[in-house]
Amino acid sequence: MASATRHILRLLRWGRVLARHGCLTGIEQAPTTPAPVRRLCRLARLGTFPPAVPDYARAFQAIGPAAIKLGQTLATRPDLVGEDAAKNLLTLQDQLPPVPFAAIRAEIEAAFGKPLDALYVEFEPEPVGAASIAQVHRARLADGRQVAVKVLRPGIREKFAADIATYEWAAAHLEALGGEAERLRPRLVIANFKRWTARELDLRREAASASELAELMRAESGYRIPAIDWDRTCGRVMTLDWIAGTKISDTAALAAAGHDLPALARRLVTTFLHQAVGHGYFHADMHQGNLFVEPDGTIAAIDFGIMGRIDRRARIWLGEILHGLTTGNYQRVAEIHFEAQYVPAHHSVAEFATALRAVGEPIRGKPVAELSVGQMLDGLFAITRDFDMATQPHLLLLQKTMVMVEGLATQLDPTINMWDVAAPYVSGWMRDELGPEALLADGLRKAAGRLARLPELVARLEDAYPAKGGAPVPPPLPQVPLVWERKPRGWGRTAFIALASGGAVWALMHWGLIG
């Protein structure tokens, strides 16, 4: 186990890298950044000569593989980091320096205990993509099939383990400071991130995720998951069918090929809703590098390292929330938040409904081209602070994926109305999933006093609409000894470590490095 000194030195080194690349200005200017953290940012910038234009991609790449992986998510969030930063971070997705072929060959042969030629009759030395965790090569099997071979970068598991250990240590100290930091629940964020990355670092689990999603989406026309070659798949190597198509972000090429872009946009949205709402299991890394359009118009997905899962109870809450927002029923949306215990009971349901209306009404019924996603998110984040809502990490992945899908759909069709596309599907799912209870519930909500005289129906409704709880039980968190709980050897040193660790983690959370 790394010592506190090692953790704090690593955090300070990361902060110094951010400073050298001009990435601390936004943190200093953020209104929620505590004054001590602002002073630490200024201190980190001393003696540096940052560029006029921040270079986030190079900073994240210099910090390490975990930062690179999370930087990829920020590349899809121009509403948070700005258009220039998002474009800069796109270089993290598929333009990283590849690992030399000799090292890749050694990884494959060590993983299977066989020479490369015994596994593939052809294997292209130049990768078709190199990301933070793995790189992909094109190959051919003895039966003539073209396949993609994904191989973990050598030593990546050890690098991730070291970074995550520091994240856990720092998050515990940050959460212990209380206030806004405690509400954000950084320890739970890190626990979820650790679980997600464990799945990405075991390619057998990614292969299983792809196989499971393919079974669930088998009946969905116009959407395909490549088949897994299990004989050539293990923890460090995954082999799957080669996808021959055009990147979904290349709208010019898609239009030139005669594809119906608005139809593709609608299919992308409904496919995601089918996964998340219909099955509770969704592809959670739907950025532009992981989706292709095949010649017949089928959308093909790759890279299943990050998957989201929502149980039936949470999907009912989600369906009701989406239905309420699309129909303008803010009162019901507010009630759901209180029933799920997302909002503390001492707040007013009516006041919360009014706050939701202030965010929802300006965007309802308008095309995405006329909306400011950043403004909407600012409003939602303000509500969470004003009503003491604790962060729900199990929904953060869903939220991020929805933003990715919205961004891609907007590229395909700038006039798409996300509400109009989502409303019919969500309403239909609620009707099919809950059956007669859904129709009865609408009437019963208008006459709640009658419920006391209908005990049998109440019992059925409680099965469909659980009275309490919308969030899953949080996973056990590691025990991290806090530096200020140790026997003091000098208050100054302890205070410095506490302040520096809290400041560094606040900066990392602001830029998405740990959440």
C-alpha cells in the first residue's frame, strides 16, 4: 500500500502538469472552488509558462492512462469544457502513439501460449486505432474471416492500479472536509470508476458484455454488435468480427453514400432508449469513434469496455421522470425525486416542481439547434445544490451517455427534437411494462384519498411503483486512514498534506479526472 507521502506527491505532480499546460484557469474561476484551492492553483502555476491556449490532451496524456481514459469522456462534453477544449481532447480517442508491434506480438503469444502465426494467418503490424488502454489491429483467420484484434497495452493494469489507489486516498480526504465536497460523494464516484475500469482491463468481460448486448438487441433492426471469436479471446486479447463502415461522425461521407441522416439520428436515439429503458443494459461509451454506419444503413457499435446497468426499479423511476419532463408534468417528476429519496424530505415538493419547471419549460418543444445544453445543465446543477441532492453515481454514467447520444444525433440532424423522439418510446414502454396498473395509477393520482379504500390495488401498485428508494445500495468503500487522525508529528505538515490533497482532488474532479 502506497504511503500518504507518495499519494500527495503524485497529486501535486498531476497538478503541476495541469498548470504547465494552462489547465488550471477554469478551476480558479469556478464560483464553487474554495478559496484555499484557488490559492493552491496559483501556487502550482508559479514558475510555469503556460501556453496561451490550454492543451488539455497533452496534460492528460502526461498524467497517465487513467486520466487519458476519463479525458475521452470530457471530449464529448463541450457544454462543460468548451468547444476548443473538447476538440483538443478528441486527440485522446484514436490518435495516441501506438505500442511497437514487437511488444504487441509478445503480449498475444504470452496470453495464448502459441505463436502469432498459429492464431492468425495474416496480422497487420500497423494498428487501426490506439487508445489509452488498448490498441486494435486488423487480421485474417484461416477460414477467410476478417477480424479486429484488441490487445491491452503492456503494463496498463499496474498503472491503473497505482492511479486509482491515489484517487481513493484523495477522495476520502476530500469527502471528509464536508460541505459541497461531501455532497458530491467522491468516494462513491471512485468506487464506481474502479469497477468500470476493472471491466475494461479484462477483455473477457468486455467480450461477455458485447455478447450479452447482442442477445438483448437481436430483435432490433438496423443495429449490430460484432460477434466474438471466443477461441482467440482471453483477459488481454479480444478477437471479434471486423466492421466495414463509415464513422457515424463523418456526416459528409454518409450523405455522399446516400444515407438518410435524420433517420439515422432517430434510430440512434431510439436504440439507446431501447437499451437503457427497455433492457436496463446499455453501451455507455457511445462516442463518435465507436459507432459506424454500414453500407445498408445499419448502425454498428464497437468497444464495450464501459457498460451501464439499471435495474427495473430504477428504470421505472427513469421512465416516469422522462415521461414527466416530455409532457410537462413537473409535479410528478418532483414527487418521484422525493419518493426515491434523492431530495431530503425537509424540502417542499411544490418548490422543487417549480424549480424543475424553470429548467424544463425553456427547452420543451424546441429543436436541439435552438437549445443551450450548457445552460440547461447549469440550471440542473443549481437545483441539486439548492435542494441538497446527493450525487447519484449510478445515474452519472447514464447522464453522460445521454449527452453523447444527443451530441451525435445533433450532428446527424441539427433540427432533431429529442423530446419528441423520446416521448413515444418512453410512454409505450411504461404502458407495456406496467400494464393495467399504469392506466389505473394515472387516475388514482388524481384521487389519492381513495387509495385507502382499495388495499388490494394499492398492493399491486406498490409492486410496480416501489414506495421508497431509487438508488442501489452503495458498494463497500475501502478504509482509508486520514492524515489528520494520525498521531501529530507537527501540525504544519499535516495541515499542508490535508490542504494539498483536498485542493488537488477538487481540481481533478472539476476536470473529470475522477468523475
